[in-house]
Amino acid sequence: MNRTLTLTLAVAAGLFGGLLSRYVTLPSVHAQAQAQSAVEVRAQAFTLVDAQGHAIGTFTLRSEQAASLPFPPLPRIVLLDWTGREIWTAGGTKFKSLAENTK
């Protein structure tokens, strides 16, 4: 009789637990949603540094200030070395002023 009682209680507990879990549920738990990656990054300049934190170059924007030109100044992107000397450029006009060539 002890064996029959144990089997009956086990089946009843299983059915009761199944009904309880079916109708009484806790809110589901989910992992945190990952942050969306940035669609746009805005900056006036990016400074490139070495492993010790020393600035070795700057990626920035310059606007030509030639007053003799009949059109508005065109911005250009420049890469400067650690002394401020221009290494690379893109955009703007193809002509540089004499003062700018001596830098």
C-alpha cells in the first residue's frame, strides 16, 4: 500500500505541477538587448596616437581662405603629422596659396 500511495502522490503532484505551470507563469526573462551601433559619428578632428599616447597625426577639415577667389571657400580633408605639416589632402580646390605651400 505504501508503494501505491507513493505512486499516486507522484502522479498527482506531476499533474498539479503541470497545471500550475500552465496557468500561473512568471514573466519570461531575456538577455539584455544589444545596443544599436552608431549610424553616424561626428567630430571636427580625429587624432591618431601611438601605444604610449603620443599624437602622431591628425585627420581634420580645413577651409580655404583665399579672398581673391570669386567662389565660396571649399572645405578639404587633411592629414597632418605630429608637427602640424600637411601629409595628405582631399577635396577643396587644386590650387594652394603661396603661404600655404611653405608650411
